[in-house]
Amino acid sequence: MKYNNQKRGFALIEIIVGSAIAIGVFLALGSIGKYSLLLVTEANLRVRSSFLAAEGVEAVKIMRDTSWLKNIATLNPGTAYYLSFATSTNMWATSTASALIDGIFTRTVTLQNVSRDASDRIIASGGTNDPNTKKVTATVSYSVRGQSRQDSIATYMTNLFNN
């Protein structure tokens, strides 16, 4: 009789230990799954942000192609502009009024004057202002878990069509 009670006692301990191990494994898998989902969500936001920044540069190029004098030369250097697309005219436009994209992202486009040296190379400071070249920076800001994030793309653009 004593031998059966010992067997039952060991079986009960084995069940408790086995259950604890199984629960620990499931909790660990749940934590890994939750963290993986968080990483995928953040990566998705980062990819969307990068695409929106690239779209911002492309929108400014379209505006340049339409009319440098009307759409680009009139913009103040260093001012953050927000882009909007008018479906009625199929045209991009700039404004200083902030607008959220998908309720998450804020995209700004900033143009800077460009200076050139005597050899016609772009230089950071000094030189002569080139009115037919601008540095375009598209910046997309968003928040992830209470932290601000920002992605930017910068390029140079010229008055290609002299319009």
C-alpha cells in the first residue's frame, strides 16, 4: 500500500512539473509571437513612411515638370510645405496647412537654395546661388509606441525644361 501511495505522489509531482514546463513554453511562445507582431507592425510603418517620402520627391518632380516658375521658384527656401493631390485636376499642390496621411503620417517637403563654385560644382556654403537648382528634402514623421520617428529623402532638382 505504501508503494502505491509513493507512485501516486511521484505521478502527481510529474504532472505538476510537466504542466509548469508546458505553461512556461506556451508563455514564451506567446511573448515571442507578441514581440514578432510588434516588429512586423513597426517594419510596416517604416516601409510606408519610406514610400511616402519617395512619393513626396516624385510629386515635387511632377510639379517641376509642369512649371518650375509657377510651382517651384515661388516656394520659400527652408519652409516646410505639405503636399496635397487634387483629384479634380490631377495635380499636386503645396500648402503650409498640416495634414495627416492615413491618420498616422505627416509629410513635409522643404526646398533649399543651391550654391555652386567657380567650377560649377555644388558646394555646401559660399559660392554663387543657382536659381535653377534646388535641394529637395521630403520628410515623413510618425509615432511608434509613443516615440517619434522620422524618415527623410533628399535629392537635387534642376529646372530641366526651363519652364
